[in-house]
Amino acid sequence: MGIDISKYKNVILLDHPLIKHKITQLRKVETSTHKFRPIVQELSVIEGYEALRNVETIDVEVQTPIEKTIQPEVRINDLCFVPILRAGLGMADGLLELIPGAACGHIGLYRDEVTHEPVEYYCKLPADIGEKQVYLLDPMLATGGSACGAVQILKNHGAKRIAFICIIAAPEGVKAFCEANPDIPLYIGALDRCLNDKAYICPGLGDCGDRIFGTVGKK
Ligand code: PRP
Ligand code: URA
């Protein structure tokens, strides 16, 4: 499925050689969990850095060794990262490395193996999520079902300012996400070709949660 993403004004494809290089390492079947997890974290730092480009700052007075001055500070209390379990946890580590003081909520979703529809099993969000800028995190945007489901959960809890950051997206997921959420910025590290008949991204990187947590082939 080809797609012209320029028609979706909310899509930001993060075009950087370092991002491409690191995603290539994730794609390699021989990249073990030992290497895979830290690369997901590194990518999240780089992508997060870009996604946080327009974050609000507030002027504060500080005393340097020389004099008093008014300087900008990020409004850390304004920020909340929300990984979609499980694979999003690997990204939360990177974002929290950038801003350790940010709040962090969690949404647990898994895809039903047959229908590929998301099934919710956990949700814990800050009570004041309606006042925060929320960054929803999941490395994979495949059908878009999990991302759209998580956005709906956030909205049901009062979130108003939401952005979504992923590492690899399929055209099908971008289309579904953008049609349902044209006002939510969608940050993508790589746009892949299509989904296969099991709704896996091609060429993709396989099952991201399994590769992050070393559960490939385990029950
Ligand atoms: C993966 C991935 C996304 C979802 C994307 O999670 O981390 O949450 O699939 O697919 P979609 O766009 O078609 O919804 P999975 O359901 O495999 O759960 P896991 O993270 O617990 O392995
Ligand atoms: N979830 C994954 O982990 N990988 C895919 O390719 C699709 C959904």
C-alpha cells in the first residue's frame, strides 16, 4: 500500500541519518535483546529531542556566579509520557532520560492475534492529565488500532494535548491514525512498505515487544 504522507499535515517523518542507521540495526534479525533494547532507548532520545522541539518554556530568575538573570526553563510539570505496554516501555526509558522529572502514565494494550483489534488490560494515568502535554509512545504503528485505542483512552481521561511518537509505521497505520486524529502530531522514524497477512509491518523488525524483552519463542 503506497501512501502520500504529505497530505497528512500532522505527520512528521524524522529524516536523520542517525535515526535511519539505528533503525537498520533494529531490523537485523541477528540483533539480540542485549543490543536491541538500548538502541530503542537511543532512538527514543533522538526522536524525543525532535518531538519536544516546541515544548513550552517559562522564564525563571537564576543567580549565576556572576549575576542574576532571567532564563528559560522547560515546564517539566506540564509533561507526561505514556508508553503503550509492553513495547512502549522501551521508549519511555529514553524519554525519561531526557526529562527525568516528567510524569509517566501507562496504558496496557495487546493485539488480539485473530482480529488484530487492541484489547485493554491496564491503565494508570496522572489525575491532572487534562492539564498536561501528553506524549504517547509505541515503537510500532501497524494497523493503527492500538494507537487509536490509546488516544481514545487518553481522551476519555481528559487529555487534550496529545502527540504520538513511534519508530516504524506502516502506511495503513498512518492512514488510520491520521483520519481518526488529524490534529494529533504523529512523529515517525521510518515509513515502511505495507502490512503482511498477520498485520506485521514489512520489512519491519518483527515483534518489537518480544525483541525488547527477550520473549521470542517463549510462552
Ligand atoms: C505491538 C506494538 C503496538 C501494536 C501495534 O504490541 O507494540 O502496541 O502491536 O499494532 P497495531 O498498530 O496493529 O495495533 P502487541 O499488541 O504485540 O503487544 P506487546 O507490546 O505486549 O507485545
Ligand atoms: N507489532 C509489532 O511488534 N510488530 C509489527 O510488525 C506489528 C505490530
